[in-house]
Amino acid sequence: MQIFVTGATGYIGRVVTEQALAEGHDVYGLSRNEAGDAQLKALGAIPVRGDLASLDILRQQSSEANAVLHLAYIHDWSMDYEEILQIDGAAVGALGEPLHGTEKALVVTSGTAVVDSDPAGNETTEDSPLSQIFVLKERIRSERHALSLSERGVRVSAIRLPPYVHGRGGSYFVPLLMQMAAKAGESIYVDDGSLCTSAVHVDDAATLYLLAAKAAKAGNVFNGTGSTTVTLRALAEAIAAALDLPVRSVSREEAEMQWGQFLTAFVQFEN
């Protein structure tokens, strides 16, 4: 296939690109700068200069592709979140427009935390009730907008990634927590740290994107998780062991002093 990947220079997108190329597909990857161009060329992909606001470029690449994988997302939390959602929504619309009536694949990215945790402590599913408290709960709007394109003949599916994608020396939130622990001289968790979170290895997440591109049905939603039993205390203890730091239980108020309100709200959410 010819595959167009947004976020191809990102942590997960690079692995998706690598796996797609290994399977013999041609990959065109969205790139914002020369460094991104060089990175994609080194992998064997074809860079396409632009960003999520380059709607004409998104439409053009989507019209020429056999499948579109949308992994790019704005992680600049200094921006107004409503603006981030609007940019993503417009990008999804531009990517989907040339695919109307084609039944070609459009795979978009969402998060497992868009649903509430189960009151009895069981695993959630793709059909669990939507969260009313998660700090990024409004991301469901982008997912729903994308899935609505199935009514226009687009074979669209959504992959909900867990809060922690790991492997290959990367991820986003764990390194951030490690940096803060190193600065504070300790690794912390809130109360007894018994809340469970979910995680997936980046290679497994990438494989799921390609499987969805090939075989998902219009409107499918997938929880892309590899493990669901990691406690927040275990996470803090692993960080402490890696950095040779003490680990300590704190109140939520103390955590907010070290992590800030946004990161505390993100971490302290059972998933």
C-alpha cells in the first residue's frame, strides 16, 4: 500500500513507519522541518512538509494514499485546549474528505482514558461509559468526529492508546515523572498508590495501527493496551529504582506542589 502517516516523526509514528516499510509499503510521512525530513529519509520514507494546519496538503496526501494513519497531536499544554481540539478536528476532516465513498482506511488516535474506570475494579472495554472527570476527556470529540466519517463511506477506525506507551528508550509521561523525581530527590505516589493504570509496548501499538489499516471495519474502536494491572505505587518504585532515589507516599496536595495540577490529574486517574 501507499500509506500516509501524520506524526511519522513522533515516538509511536516512527515505529509505525519502520514496521510499514518492513512490510513493503510505501510511507509518506508528515514532517514539520528539515530534521524531520532527514529522520524520515533515513528510515526509507518520503517526507511531506507540513503540519496539522496544512489542510490542503493533508487532503492531497490522503487522496493519493491507500490508507491514512493519523497519529499527530499537539502536546503543547500552554495552548488553549479548545484550540488544540479544533485544529485536530479540522485535520481529521481534511484527511477524511478525499476518502468519502472509497472504503479506504483512516485510522485515528484516541485514548483509553476517555472512559471511566469500572466501579468494581474490573477492566473497562471500548463500550464503557465515557469519563466525566478525566483532564483530557474532551478528546472524545475528535474520536467521534472521525468515526462519523464511516457514514460517508470511509473505513475509519480509532485506536485508544493507554496513558503509558513504553519501549525503545522512549515515551512521554514516564520521562517527565523521572525528571521531576530527579529534581525533587525522591519519587512519589499519592496515598497508598493502589490505583491501576494501563500500558503498551510501542512495537505492539505500531503493529495494531497496521492491522487496523488492513482489516478494521468502519466504526471499529480498539483499546490498544498490553497490560492493565500496573499500580501507581509500582510505577513510582520503578522510577525510584532506576534513579536510585527514595520513594514516598504523599497527599494529592503535596503531589500538586511537585507535579502541578495538570500532571497530577493525569497521573491520578485509574485506567
